[in-house]
Amino acid sequence: MAKYEKNLEGNFNELLEWLHNEITNGSVSASYEDGSDIAMGQIKMAVRVYERYSMMGGNRVSLNVTLLGDGPKIFISAITSGGSQAVFFKLNTIGEETFLELCRESVEKYVNSIS
């Protein structure tokens, strides 16, 4: 399992759409699995789950992205899982790390685009 978290400022809906497009277009095998949205007053939360095939591991890897927004303040948490073929401990987590890196780079591109 690999994790990336960041506080930033921007437009919640714009970042959510940006990430979705970057992740689904960033890999031929990436797919959107499901999501959930809720707003409570000014607070918004969106959860997205993506999956893709990892050539290195020969298996599928998932990416869970959670955005929490309060006006222009946004918190993102992205966590990958899967990608290991071992029974009792994790081996070959390259697929997870690569999927997470795609998300991290996408967030950084968004931040740079609004700066």
C-alpha cells in the first residue's frame, strides 16, 4: 500500500474532474470503478475508486482518491492497494507506486496550472 496526501487551494469540482481525466487517460487499462459524493453545508467530499492492470506485477491495482473541500481549501488523500502476489507479505509493489505517482503528478500539474 502506498499513500499520498496534500493540502492545497483550488476549485473542488475542477480538481475532481481534472484528476478523473488524468487518471483514466493516464493508462490504457485504467478504469473508473465507483464513487460517492456528499455535501454538508459548505463542506464537500468525493471518493473515487480506480483500477488498472499492472504489467510488472501481472495483476490489477486499485487507487482510492478522497477529496475534502471547504471553499477553496482542499485536502486530498490517495491510497493504492493490490499489486502483490505473495500470500503473507507484500512483494512487487511497483504497480501500486506507479499508479500513485500518476495521481501525485496530476495534483502537482493542477497546482501549477492555477498558480
